[in-house]
Amino acid sequence: MRPSLQDKYMDDVVQFSHQNNEPDWFTKIRTDNLEKSSDLSLPKYEKINYRSWRLDRPTDFNVTSVATGYAPATSKNYIIQAGGKTLDLHLQPELADKGVILTDIFTAVRDYPELIQKYYMTKVVKADDNKLTAIHAVMMNGGIFLYIPRNVQVKDSIQATFVQDNNIKRDFNQHVLVVAEDNSEVTYLENFITNGDSEENKANIVAEVITGDNAHVHYSALDQLSESTTSYLSRRGITGANARIDWAIGFMNDGNVIGDFGTDLLGDGSHTEAKVVAITTGEQVQGIDTKVTNYGRHTIGHILQHGVILESSTLTFNGVGHIVKGARGSDAQQESRVLMLSRHARGDANPILLIDENDVTAGHAASVGRVNKEQMYYLMSRGIDEATAQRLVIRGFLSSVITEIPEEEVRDRLTQMIERKLINGQQ
Amino acid sequence: MSTLEVKDLHVSVTDEENGKGQEILKGVNLKMSTGEIHAIMGPNGTGKSTLSAAIMGNSAYKVTQGDVLLDGKSILDMPVDERARAGLFLAMQYPAEIPGVTNIEFMRAAINARRDPDDQIPVRKFIKMLDEKQDILDMTDEMSGRYLNEGFSGGEKKRNEILQLLMIQPKFAILDEIDSGLDIDALKVVSRGVNSMRGDNFGSLIITHYQRLLNYIVPDQVHIMMDGRIVKSGGPDLAKKLEDEGYAGIRDDLNLDVKLTDEI
């Protein structure tokens, strides 16, 4: 029998926590969840089987990574981390004056214990939700904390870049905690990338978004983890009354990835838009489970996912819309579409609507299709070669999601990433 | 001068229901040079559109015999895009709609496909050219900014096909029923566009049911097609004769044993 995680890692976990000068209460979060983890199971997602990926078997999480350079972000507010170490951080002084906090997660644990104790894996993604969230809580080794106080509107976007180091053997367990208090607003853009490919590593990333009443968070993510990284990527949010969370996620990883996204619409009148664009290539498997639950009255939850599958890869979209009893006047809509470019590709789009209240509106659309021959013939009849014609058709297919993303910069970067990933996949 | 030659062309399509091949073209012969406009007229279901699709290389149409030659070289082994770059253009009866791709970026991609990757058309030059061609066709910038054919009316689609023709400037353009669904004003505009291309370096094969289009684009030669073959060729007068006598009259003149689809 394999030794339990507890037997294997307890000493390392305590030592790692002490190295980081973590307070005892935070060490306890790690050790408590290490004890719980063996009784928890892997999260289950419809039609996504990832058991063989062994995401529940961590390797090394406490090795000191070599922080390698990365081109600085273009925005006025940014944080850049490599292997969990902060390389660069800038926050406009006027924002700091207003009480906005942008810092690495370890500093946050030491400097803002009340906020972290209140929000870290307690309200959105709970540490004992499942085995992977528990492992995350135990072995979290990097990440950031972004805090927007009441009534503060952040005009310029805040960007976070996380570089994973695959030059060494080290799990990449990053935590993103975004708290937007009542009547605040922020646009946050994050980018996960991998540097090097000499080692195969696991990533267990959890992002939590907490919005107060009337708060509005625009959350954009461009995920580009490499083929040598196997990942669990969870991004979830909760809403206060009349709050809003807009997700725009470009799922452009090259390895096997589970994406667990969504919002719990707790406050009355709150609203979420979850937009996901995914491209899978090579032999990779990407499974995305986007779930919105309407708890509050008159809440609106919309899911829009479009994906393209090339070569021998697999892409599964689950869209889960759940309206609980009592969430009167709520709306749950979803659309998941998958385009397959190769005979060897596998794709699935599963709409799941769970409606426990009568006075609601709900709808879904899902499709799995191939590139339209008439469109290809038409484009090629104008002299455009097959590969370019394919890319045009695909871009058209993905554009219905991309055009919905409000930030021009995100749209442009996503379009570039799509082009690059498609060209790689077509070779 | 360039030439386009169709030699004893036999073409089949596969019936989707029973999987059997059905011969549509039964030996078409046609030769044209740049500087000439040829019209092909014929009743419904006689293979006119099949001829245009087979010349362009639509994979749904299978050439079982014969050849298509551009400047003396067979193009049958070339895929559609290569034929287009070699100088062929097909204005389609039912152009595809492509959401998410603007007309303007599509036309730039089409022009750039003919140029060296290191020598792509400068944006200014492209826009200037586009403005000129849009003027000929009474088109606005608004249409070029829209997604390719998406939500275009029948007339707008035809105009857009001709705009592409003017932008791409092929050696030979096949116009497949470009007049269908056009009112008289739109017909004049489309004809003006095609006529603006006339010259020593351009040839066109115009496929139509009606003589009316040929009042505006006067052909050098008219061919009448029935039952998968060209049964009679002549000058512009032939189209007028056809208008007077109908296809049945021509058939009876020639003593052909052909059933016309729409014959009562």
C-alpha cells in the first residue's frame, strides 16, 4: 500500500510553512487539510475522466525555484511571479492610498491576517470541497492577494503574470484571492505560462473571487501552461446583492487540464457572464466544467463556451446551470459549441440544467460539428490556402465569444494566442 | 494572352441517397481566350452550374473523362485554391456566409494569397483600390466592414461577388447566374462592374438562363447547353434567337432527343 499523504508529507509541510514565516493559524490550515485529504475524493465531472492523471499524487512542492525573467506587463498595475517568487510588482500610488492591496499571498498572510482568515478558502472554494482543493490548501506555494476596498473604482487594469518553472521538478500550486468590497470595481487580467520543459510537473491552481454588494469584477484569464504540465485549474466566484462577475477565459494550454469554473450567485439581483474559448491540439485532453448556481432572486447566469479541437486531442465542455428553490425570477442560459478539425479529435458539449424553481427562465444550446465544407470551398475559391481558410473559419467560430469580451487588450491578446495555437496545431 | 480550354469533359455527381454516380456533363468542349466574353445558356438542370463547379475544382463533382486546360496545362490535379491563384475566379450562385470574418479582411487575405509573404499589399494601396471598386458598384464602406455575406440580401451577395472579382482581377471569371434575383437597377450595376474588367487580360464565361443580362454584357460568343453538352454555338444573335424561340425551338431545330425539365 502507498503511504498516506499525511505520513509522507507532514514534516515537509510544517517545515515549508515555517520557512515562509507563516503564522500558526495558517500552518494549521495546511496540516488540518493534510489530515482530511485522505478521506476526500477527487471531484467528479460529467464525461471527463482524469483519474489516470494522478493529480492527487503531489510530488515536490517545496523546492526553491529559480526565478527567471519575464518581459514586464504593459499595464500600470502589475505583479509578475515566477515559481511563486515575485519578480516585479507595481501598484499606482493613488490606489495604494485608497487602500487597494496587491501583494504576494505569503506577504498577505503575514500582513493582512484578518482578511485572509476571513476569505482564504472559506467562502468560495472551501479547502475540504474535494481532494484536490485540500491538496491545494496543504501545498499552496505561490500566488497573489488583490483587495479593493468599498467604493473604490480601479480604472486601469491590474495584471498578474505567473510563470511556472519546468526546469525543475516542482508542483505549481498557485492561489489567487480577489476581494472586491461593496460598490467597488476592478478589471483583472491574469496569464499563466510555463518556462522550460525538462521536467513534467503538476499544477493545482485555485482562484477565488468575492464580490460585495454592487461590486463588479471583470476577470480575464489567458492560460498557456505547457505540454509537460498536468493541471487542475479552478476559478470560482460568489456575488453580493446586485454584484457582477464577468469571466473571460482563454484556455490555450498544451497539456492535460481540468478547468472548474463558475459563480455562485448568492446576492439578489446579481449577475455573471462566463465566457470560455478553448483550443486543444496534439494528444492533449482539456475538460472544462463551468457551473453557475442561482441562489439569489432575480439573478442572471450566462455561460458561453466555444472550442476547437485539432489533431488527436479531446475537448469536453460541461455547462451546468442550476437554479435553486426560491431563486425566483432568475435566468440561466448557456451555449456550448465545439468544432472538430480532425477525424482523430474527440469532443463533447454537455448542457446540464437543474431547475428547482418554477418562476424562472432557462435555456441551452450545444453542438459538436465539423468545419463547414461550403465555407472552405468558398474561401479557397478565392485563392486562400487550406490552412489559412481553416483559421479564418475557426476565428469566425470563436469570434462570437471573443467579440463579447469588453476589454480590447484581452481580445487582441486572445486573438494572437488563438492564431499561434492554431498554426502549431496545423503543422 | 491566356487560354481556357474544356476538352470532352465528363462529370458525375454522387447521389447522396443511393450513393450512385450520375453523369451530368457528357462531353463538353469549349475554348476561350482572354479578351473574350462567352455566354453559356441553357434550360434548368442541363449542367451549367456543374460545368462552372468542375472548372473551379469543387470536390463534390468528379471528372470521369476529358480535361480542363489553362494556358495549355491541365489543372485537374490542382486543388481549388491553386486554380484560383493560377487565374480562375468563380462568382457563385450561392456564396457561403462566414460570420466573424469581415469582408475586408477576407479580400485582403485573398489578394495577399497571390503575393509573396514578404510583399503583402500595403494597407493604403488596398483601401484606395477598394474605394475605387466600391464606387463602380455603388457600394459603401459599411458593407465591406460587415461579416462576409452574413445577413446580406440576395442582391448584396451578387454585388459582393463582383467586388471580389474586381479586387482579385483574375484571368478568367466564371459568373454563375450572377443575374438571378437581381432587379433591373442591380443588374445594371453588376454589369457595369463586369464591363469595367473587359480588356485584353480578362476573359469571362457567363452562365445565365436569360438573354436579358447579355443586353448589358454583350458576349463575343454564345453557347447553348442541353443535356450535358454544348449543342450550338454562335454570336450574340444566337441569344436573341433563343429569346424568340425558346429552348424547345432550338432543340427541335437541331433534332435533339432531350427532355427539358420544365417542359409541360
